[in-house]
Amino acid sequence: MKSLSSSRFQLSFARFGVSSPFDPTFAFVTSSLPFLHPSALAAVRSLFAVYALITAVVILGFEASVYGGGPSYLSYFTNLSYIGLCAYFCASGVQTIAFARALKGLRDVQDDAQAIGTRRKESGRVERRRIAYPLQTWPRVFQLMHVLLYTSIVIYPFLVTIVFWALLSSSPSLASGYQAWTTVSRHILNAVFALFEVTCTNVPPPPWSHIVPLAIPLACYLGVAYITHATQGIYTYSFLDPGKHPGLIAVYVCGITLGYCIIFAIVKGVITLRCRLSGRYWGSREDEERQGEPEALNEWEEVESPQQQSSAPRL
């Protein structure tokens, strides 16, 4: 009975894109581009993380000290999605750095092994080292959180950008240097960062099961918007004001929901196409050799050579 419930629990994780073992081909820390080595991918993700963090902190500082909008900073879905974008690139950057360091350590070991090849032949032992990055050894709930976070940052930025330029943008959005920078950073570059993850990494397409968990924050945000109006007297987005758009709020909400579903389907299709193209044209034998169960970093396995096994006494 216990094994049956455990298998169902494992199946639920797999249904949401968390395989066992997790990410055996290192798709979450490698690029589909043959020239973008994991160390370069780590540098790009870290650069995006630093830029997003600086942007979020500077905007919060200006909103709190200059414009008096500090209390409502987290009431805007734009800021919430941007914080999620920053969190993802911080997390993925750290994981990719760890993987790049593991690859470098493996190459160093291989170079040392070639230098002392004679000694290894005499000892009759072969040293093998497998690599992994930390997320592969973490509890599955953390792996699920990372997978869902990835799906959110390749969906929400496009939705935020489209809604802003279609419904909310106006001449004051680019009136000053500061306004132009914040607008570009949160409503253009956010989509550029997401597009990079969609097209230039090996992360697999999100499963259809993610469409409901990611729709829940959108639905809950309506509550946040009206709580903000009740407590601070402002509507975070004008199209949520029933006084300006009586009877049209449901139309806007349904339209945004439909747009979310369309964006999800398009992103999933683009990632699927990228996976097929990268596997067909840019695949390498090195990727194929990465198959197998991930092990902890710095874990060694000693295997007897065929000569030693043949010389062993038999009973």
C-alpha cells in the first residue's frame, strides 16, 4: 500500500515535468547554441540577474523616496513578475556556474589522468567521475519549484509586455530618462530575457499541466488589485476600475486569460521546435554521453580494469 502511494506521488511530480532522476541530460544548465558553453551561459544568466536586481532595487528606491509609491510597489503585477524574473536568473545562474565548475574539474581530472596514464595501467584501476549540479540532488519539491519558476518567466514577461503596450502605455511612459529606462527595462527587456531562455537554452518545453498553476497567480492578482484600492485608494491598472469601464472588466479579464493561454501555447510550440532543431542540427555525442543517473559532485567510482579482473583467482 505504501509503495502504491509512493508511486502515485512520484507520478505526480513527473506529470509536472520533474523527472527521476532530475534533468539527466543537463538541459537546464546548457545551451542549444553550440558556441555557448555552460560557463558563457552562466555569465549571461548572471548578467541578467544583476541587471534585474539593480533595476528592481533602484525602482523601489525611487518609488519610495521620490514618488511616494513604495507601499504599492508589490501591488503591481509588473513588479511581481519582474521580481520572479530576477529570482529565476539568480537561481539558474548559480546552478549553471556550479555545473560549469564541475565540467572544468572533470577536464582537469582527465588531463591529470592522461599525464599519469602509465601509473594507472600498472595499478590496474580506472577512475571514473560523474558530474552533477546541486539542484539535481535537492528534494523534488525544490526541483518542482524551479521548473514552475522557469515556466513563469517564459510566459509572464510576454503577457506583461503585450498588455502594457496594448492597454496602458502613454506619452508619460517615455517622458523622462528615468521613465524611459524603467519602461524599457520592465516592458521590453523582460521579454528579451525571456526570449533568450526560450530560444538559446536546452530547457524542455513546459508540460500542459503547468497552465493551471500559472493561471492561479493571475486570478489571485485580481484580489490584490482590489485590496490595494480598498487600503490605498488607487487602482493599479486603469482597466480594473469599474468607474471608468463599467461592464468591461469581465471582458478585459477574459481577454487577458485568453491571451495567457495563447502565449503559453506559442511558447510551448517554439521551445518544442527549438528542441527538435537543436537535436537534429546541433546535437553532439557529448550530449548523448551525458545520459545516466546524476551523482553528487566530487563523487568518485573506481572500477577494476579487464586485466585485473582476468587475473583475479577464481573459486
